[in-house]
Amino acid sequence: MKNTILKPFQIDAIERLKKDVLHRWDRDTRQDIKFQSPTGSGKTVMMAQFVRDLVNAPELLNVDFAFLWVSIGGSSDGDLASQSRNKFNEYYGGASEVEVTGLDSLSREKVLNQNEILFFNWSKIKARNKEGRKLRRESEQEITWDGMIQRTKAENRSIILIIDEAHTSSSTSLAEEEIRLIDPKIVMHITATHRNQSNIDVNISHEDVVRAGLIKESIKSQTREDFTDRKRPVKDLDEHVLKLAIKQRAEIAGLYAKEGVDVNPLLMIQLPNDDRANQEEEKKKDIVLKSLKDMGIHENTIAIWLDNEKVNLGNITINNNGVDVLLFKQAPATGWDCPRAQVLLMYRETKDPVFQVQVLGRVLRMPEGRHHTKSKLNMSYLYTTYTKNEIIESYDNYQGENQAAIHHAFIKEGIDQIPLETFVSQRTSYNDLGKTFQFTFIDVANKMLEKKKPFQSCFDFGEDVDVDLIVDQDIRDYDKFIQDIKEADSFGEKMSRNDVEKLYKKLCIEILHKQEKETKFKNIARSYGKLKSAINVWFESYVGIKDKNKYYPCVVNDLSRKANSILLPVINKALEKYVSVRTKEEEEKDKRKMSKKDISIPLSSVSYTSIYEEIESEKCALSPCYINKGNQNEMDFITYLEDNESVKWWYKNGDNGSEHFSVRRHDGGLFFPDWFIKTEDDVWVIDTKGGFTAKGESAQIRAQALEKWLGENKKFKGGFVKKERGVWKIAQDITLKKWSDFQF
């Protein structure tokens, strides 16, 4: 057993949990026990000792039982179930009366043994239908999760189910359904903060953990004074917060040295996860590395933890390791334990700013499990370019969901793939805005704003651009951080010209990223500069403002006010109109070559980026089922398909790439229909429209392409479908002007 000395509060909590289980053991119904333990309190270690104590409890010596430990999904370098399993093995020191296993132990005859604890991820078994719950290996058809549970029950062995992060992994009806299939005698729900604060059986207070010296007394944010020193005005916000974080780490390192403590504090820098949108410019990683070099930080003291790049990570969690700075994106967000991490810098995402609250948990722990006489050593420090509202919205909208960037889904057993030919385009077009976009934009802007002349009267040129930073936060209880942020005063820092230009660029990227499919120019890296240039030309030539220092803040403020923006409707209309213009330009180049390729629908496997989320689905052809976040039109159609008895399965087609199905348009472009739907007798190829995408020349070109393909492939049915006043309707012709009720 590892030489771990449990704290008094941990021993007390373990004893209370054990007594509660023993008290309830002989009851006929399933018993649910809620254990609330703050982040950084050592809940995995406590549970390891609890499991050992229960196995050795005299009251249960003649009782046959086993454990299941379930965790939510984890980081790109390993799931949380594996991390918890490793902590159990480390605590037990390799030899124990408790058998520690995982899903890799499954075999044809696998049964949960007495005193065994098996670790697994919830995502492995949470599909809705039975096929989705099966865990199989090739040519071993009898290796299933359900079979293991059934064989365990057949031996009259009771199961104790331990649910880690219970506030996210056991809150749905689907989760409850899976729990019933496991049929545990005891369910232990453990988390830092239960959603329902009533009837918590064992609760460890935040103060208990702080007093024990396991976690920092607080996390302190950047201060107001950090941005109001007029002797050194902020010229670049990103570089400024980096300098603040570097200075803070150096001060802490100096204090450790004076105290004779052999700890090298680590600065963690979270880079934006979406800088691939800026392919024509330096990546944020390269910019930060250059700045660090300019500040005198040696490359040997910098570690990098990215999916495709890992540098200086060996022994980085050891207290006196020589690495001073760690650059990362997602990997250490959850389940990573490095107590010497003490300063955190989080850079704002460009397209979808999502502040990952759970990353704060990486700087909570004390490196030696005790506090020091210098109070600064008992604190962690947060620097960030996220605004207050972005932090709050990230928590409210993405709680428990901002996980790793890539997901994978696989075709379900029993679904027969459909062989098809798809078109592959080999061309000089980059699916980007051309230089001529400015003429379209100027024409649209002048016509749409004609009645508001003079154009200068439409805008307020006297406003600065403020960034609503969080400052002066003293985060005493990490698990209540968001509530503290909501109640905190706002601090508006005037943006420097450099930062206004950065935000201008980011807003252009964001606008292009969020366009509907019909008006989406996917090569954002080659397009955002053309959009920015078109706006600039219009302001200088038609609004009559030549000074960028005057109209840049105006543009940024306008585009930031999405609800009543003057420019945003103009941009959307210009992009819609430019689609046909750009298509004709590319036709005239006459450099396109088209070939055909054999594919099978549904694909055997599909990978998804972080803009997709997993949903519950009975009829999706893939498992797990992923869908684009925030697309209400698609979600409404999925609901329609799920509730339709005629539908056997459905498959969402990709919208670009040679691996997905496309048909050729008369203008030489490619069109990727949205859906394949299998009914008892037919296969339907459907494209769903909504709002302005259900009309206009661009939509009609696609409708004509699909109609032509369906005419040449008589075994398929299909068309364009839209929802109108709660009823799904299908277009009767390629003009998309006549619609009738849609049914299979």
C-alpha cells in the first residue's frame, strides 16, 4: 500500500460512509447514498480506502458483493475511469484483497468476482438500445456488458455501483435505465456539488479541506491595478496578461526558495483550441513561445502538451521538476494531478469562446499537502482574456460538455450499407471569398441602408471598445466560483488599438463560422480578410471616415451587439448574394475536374469535432449519435424521425469532403444532401431547410441537382423539406415555391 496518510476529515468521511452502507444493507430496495466532497479533497483516495474497509468489514464477511465504478468521459490522453483505476492501484501498492480491473478484462465467461471493482466510462454503455450497450471484440460475439451483468447476478452476487461526477453522469432518464439494468444493491453518487442539495448523506465542507492543507486557501484573479498603471499602459491584452502571469510565477518561485521549500511552481497556459481558423497567420502557440523567449524564458523550461506535440512532459508533476511553463489546449482539463501548478493563464477562444471552468481545478492542490507561513504560497492565481459574460455563459450553456475535441461514432450492427457513387471535385477553388466580394458588399450595404443616409448618422464614432474583464476575485470555494462571478462588479478596460484590431478579426471569423450552409465559405482562413477589407472600403469610401482609429471601434461595437447590429444583416445578405457571383467566377476559370468515387452509406465510422454533441437516439445509424450543437432545425427533424414508426434508421450526411455523398450541380459545384432515411420499403434522400435557406437562387440550384439525381436513381425517394407552423412539408418542384405535407 502506498504510504498515504489520510487526513482526519477523510477518515471521518470514510467511517460515516461505511456505517451508512452497513445500516442499509439488509433493506429490500435499492439504496442511494449521496457523498459530496469538494474538488481537491482526495475523494478517489477516500473511496479506495472505503472499498477496502467494506471488503474487510466483519459485518459483511459472509456476504458476496462486487463493485462497479463509472466515470464520465475524460481527456485526450486517457479517460477518467482509467485515471481513477490507476489511483486505486497506486494507493493499494499493487497487492490488495480488492481486485482492480477494467473493461479490458472482459471475456466470454467474464463475471464480476467477489471483492472485485471494475472501472468503466459511462459513454461505453449509455446508448439507448441493446446493440449500443454491447461491448464486443471482433469474432468474439458473446463478449457483452449485458452478459457479464447477467452472469454476476446468476451467482447471487450483489453489486455496489459508485458513480463519479454524479451531477453529470446520472441525471438523465437514460442513465437511470442503465442503472436499473445493472440492478445494484447500493448506488453511491459522489461529486463535488450535487445538483439537488437536499438529503446529502455524507458531506465534506470546503473549509475542512482547506484547514487540512490539501488545497489552496483561494484562487486570486488578476486585479484592477494590473490594468490601470498609466505609466505602463496596456498595448496588447494577450501579451500583457502573459507578462503578469510570468511575473507572478517568478515571485512565487522566489518565496519558495526563501522558505527553503523545494517546489518549482508551474505556470499553465491554455491556448485557444480553434486557432486553425487563422491558418495564414502565426499560431497562438508560436506567438506565446516567441514572447516567452523575449522575456528570457529558456526553451528547456517550457513543456508542450498538444494532441500532436508533447515536449518536456516527463516527470512534470514532481514538485521540483525544472519545467516552469506548460502550454496546453485540452489535455490536462480533467483528472490531471499536478499540485505544483499554481498560476493559470487562459486565452479566449476565437470562434466559440467557452471558458473551461474545470481547468481551475488543476491549480487547487497544495504541492506538499500543507500550508506555509507566507500566505502567497497558499494561493493560486488566474489570468484570463475571457470576459465576465463569456465565463458565465460557458458554465450555463456548456456545463459538463466542454470535453475533448474529437469524437468517434460507428455503424450499428444489423444496418446494411448502401453502395453509391459520389463526386469528387479537383479544382483551384478554395471555397473562399474572392477579391470581388467588396463590390457585392458595397452594393448591398448602399441599398439596404439607403434610407438611413447620411451613413455617418447610423453609427456612434465616440465610443471606445471595452472588455469586461474579471478582476479582484478571491475564489475561496472553487465549486461555487460561477455564483461568485455572477455577483461580482464589472470592470471595463478600454481596449488598445492592437486589441481592437484583434477583436475585429475575431468577429469576422465568428460571423463566417456561424453562417448557414448555403452562405458558408468554409475556408475561413482565406476569407475573413476579404470580409474585413470590404467593410473597411465601405467605411472609408461611402461613410467618409478615413481614420481606422475612429471606425474600427465603431465596427467592433456594432458587430458585438448582435441583436441590433446594423452591419450584421448587411454582411449576411452580401454573403448570400455572393454565392452565385463566386460560383460564376470559378466556372469561368474552367479549371475544375470532376471524378467519381464508390462509397457506402452509412459510413462505417465518422469522426466529429468539438462543435458536435452526443444525443440520445433510438434510430440513428451510428453509435454514439452526434449532432451539430445549437442547430434547432436539425434537432426538430431528428425528433420527427425518432417519433415516426415508418423510420427504421436515419443517417446525417457530411457537408464536405470526398468521403461523404454528394451530387453534381449544373453550375459545376457539389451539393451534399443532409439525410439518408431508411423506411420499410424505401430509402429517402432529404435536405432540410429553414429560414432564408429555404428560398433563393442558391437553394434552387441545389434542389435542381437533387431532383436530377433522384430522376437518375429511381430506387431512391427524396426532396427538400422544411418545417412550417409545426408541420413538415416537402417541396413539389425545384422553384421551392410550392410545398405539401411530408410523410413517408
